[in-house]
Amino acid sequence: GAEELALLERLLGLPKGNKYGVQGERKVPVLQTNNGPGLTGLMTIAAHLVKQARKDQLLGSTAEEKAVVQQWLEYRVTRVDGRSGKDDTRIILKDLNIHLEDKVYLAGNIFTLADILMYYGLHHVMADLTVQEKEEYLNVSRWFNHIQHYPGVRQHLSNVIFIKNRLYTNAH
């Protein structure tokens, strides 16, 4: 959580200086603010940082886009962060693969905070997949590869390799 928020800060071009802590057994991120109580939770803090950076378009422009972004942020926190083992991971990748079948980004045709945080949340999962597994979740792989090459997103995270092998060649 806290590391992702630091990556998000850098991506948004915000000055460093926010102090993050964690709370409870589930290590929920907390942002200490100078005035008043701290902010708690990945989605809350991330949305706050986006507004601070005046990049509200990352939260969606229409009411529907905003709802879809919110939905995927909730999915990230409840399903991706809450997963327990291979079966859960497989279900999540299957869900995403179906959703991304006809979309460039999670919220359709616009790059949003949902893409950024889902990318960070799935980075280690995707890095551990075999070539066969990446091909099984082709839409997720396409989306993930696109996001990791989006300017400023990947930062110091490792580049996940996707091998594109042609099944058929032009040779007859």
C-alpha cells in the first residue's frame, strides 16, 4: 500500500513529503495530514492524491466513468488484495480477461486511477506467470503490457516480458 502510494505520488508529479503508515493486521495504509485526522485506505488516499495533483480526469469524467473507476478500485482492494492463493488469483485473472475483451482500459477508452492501481496490485502476479499462463489471459496480458509502458507508471518495477510468438508464419 504505502509503496504504491509513493509510486503514484511520483507518477502524479507531486512533491515528496507525505508520510504513510499502516494500521491494523491487514496493514491498511494511512496518510498523516498536517491538519486533522489522517486518511485511511488505499482508495481514499489515492483519490486524494489525484485531486491534490489536479488530475481529476484519472477518476473518470462522466458519472458512469466515475462509477466504473470506483468499482475497479473496490475490486482491487477487496478481491486482488484479499486473495488467498492460486484459485483466487485464477478467478481474478479470468474476470479481468473477460472484462478487457473489448476494452483498452478498465474504464473503457480512458486511462484512469483504476488502471494504475490494478497494475501495481497485479505486478508481482503477472511477473510470476508462465508464458502459457500469460497467453491464457491474453486480454489481461495485452492490457498489463500497455499499462507498464504508459509514461511514468512502471518506474523502478521490473519490466514483465510478454513473448509474442506467431503460431502461423507466411511460409507455405
